[in-house]
Amino acid sequence: MAAYFSLILVLVTLGSGLIWMFDAFVLAPKRQQKLAIAQAGQADISEESAEKIVRESAIVETSRSIFPVIAFVLILRSFIYEPFQIPSGSMMPTLLVGDFILVEKFTYGLKDPVWRSQLVETGKPERGDVAVFKYPENPKIDYIKRVVGLPGDRIVYRNKDLYIQKACPTGETDCPKLVKIERVGVNQGEFNQDNIPLLRYKEQLGNVTHDILINPGRGEPTSYYYREKNLSVGEFVVPQGQYFVMGDNRDNSTDSRFWGFVPEANLVGKAVAIWISFEFERSKADFLPTWIPTGVRFNRVGGIV
């Protein structure tokens, strides 16, 4: 249902707006004309009768009431900010299950809400951005990952270490070298997966310093990595107009390492803030449904890095 929400919103806005306009320019003048005729034939026509003659239909009244609200929501959601809920732990520790985030839609260009064609170019993703995009293998699904590689970059992920060779500028002979992204240990055991304490590190991508998680008990599933011709396993060269993305929870994220690159056309926007965060700790045996929150994490409200 979420995949069709934009289309439904556009149709409701268009439908209510057309009904309101048709009434304002066609039906309302006819009702006023009918009232004038009635008043000419009966000078003392009652106020109740006059109101009944000019009264708009229920569907027109409803359309007039909802159109401004729906139109505002459409503009806000399509071009400015859209709310999303984090459904998985692939972006831990940056984003947790139950976080509700705001995605800035205009950062990567203004697109129409139905066909998603570019209307106005406003900017490009930067290394380190937390981006929401349409999953390339199923555009009906929204994914959220961190931008690691830009067009032309060479990315190497080997032995759970990340290396980046930035794209060589056109005409340059002194090209950037392959550089290992250094990380600093933060703690171990704050987060666990299958009873294994995860290692938390701090690393820097571009101008963004953020935390990642590594599972020391899980090997690299290199046999499932996306393969490019003539490149070694775990090595990727980002095509023009596309991006290489990864989850911050490095051993629990299905990302560009497994299915390839994100085309620019699939970009939805940049995640900029957590506006509310809920805990969901109920089991199926509890009386209340599992989707009802057990608490609110107010300390998580704020910007995303």
C-alpha cells in the first residue's frame, strides 16, 4: 500500500480540486441564477428556501474542505519532507528499529511524485550521507543506507576493512590512491547479535564522522558479493550516475556489496532527523499487539549523522 500512496494522494488531490473548480465555475453560477429567478417570481422567498437553492452538494462540500489539506500534504511530502519508519537494524547504531525519521526530499533534486522524473536539479549525494532510495531490484521498496562511493570511485571491502580510491578528475594524471578508512574503537557489547557482542567503531566518510558495528563472530559472505567483470571479489568501481551504499551495521546489511549500485533516479532524499523513537519489546504472548510501543526514546530525537 505504501508504494502506491503517492499516486493515491495525487489522485485524491486532483479529484477534489476538479470537483471544487467545476462547482465554483459551472454549478455555483447556475444555482445563483436559479435563486435570482425564484426571487423575481416570489419577492418574499424565505431565507431557508434561498439557502436550500444555493446549497452545494455533499460531495462538493467535502471536496472543498479536504482539497487545501490534501494539497498541502502532497506538496510537503513530495517536495519538502517525508516521514519514514526504520524497520530493520541494518543502520545500527545510527538508526534503530522504531526510529521515525524525516527525509529531506529536495536535497537530491525535485521529482514529480508519480513518475519520479527530475523536475529541478538541486544537488547530489555526498560521501557519508544517510540516503533513502528505491531498492534497485524492487523499486516498490524503500531502502536506507549510507553513501560510501560516488560515481567513478573504486571501493574495496576486504576482511571487513573499507578502502576507497576517489574518482580521478578528468584530465588529471596524479590520481588519488586507494586509502584505507581508519576506524577507532568505541566499545564492545553495547549491541549484541545472536548473543555475540558487537564491536562498535567510529569512522569518517568525507566530512561525516559516524559509528559502525562489526560482528566478530561472523565471516564475510564473499560468495554472495556482487561481481563486476575483471575485478576481484569485494572490489567495485562505481559507474557514472550511480552510488555505492552500505549499512552501518556492516555484518547485518544487504547493500551494494550484494546487489550493486543505486542509480541516481532511485534516490528519494537525505535522512536528516529523528522526530520520535519508540521501543517495541512486546512478545506474541503479551495481551497487547506487538505493534503497540512499550516506551518512547526521547534521547534519540534530533539530527542524524
